[in-house]
Amino acid sequence: MGLVIMFVCVCRAVTDKDIDKAVQQHGCCSMRDLRNALGVATQCGRCALTAKEVLNDSLAKVARDIPGAA
């Protein structure tokens, strides 16, 4: 089975994998960080709720990977 990628922000062509990378490699931990790094929710804004959900999922993954966290 191939890699599944979901576009979160069509206006800025941002995928869920882009958000994962922003969290893991660049330390993004808020919607403000994502807006600054990727431009998420800066055009039409329809992606804001989904972007927040993906951000929260990405942050939870990072927390699970830290021994003694969460």
C-alpha cells in the first residue's frame, strides 16, 4: 500500500505530512507557528479546523515519542 497524503490547505498546498514535519523538525506547536511557517489558514481559512486537528495529532505523536512525557 502506498503513502497516503491529505491536503489540509488547498490554497497553500499544505499536506498533513507538511504539518508533521513542521512540528517534528521546526518545533511548531501552535496555529500561529503553522501560519508563520507554512501559510496555513491565511487565505480562505476553510482549513483552520482541520489544520488544528492535524497539529494536535502531530503534537500527540511527538509527546508519545518522548520517554516520561504525557
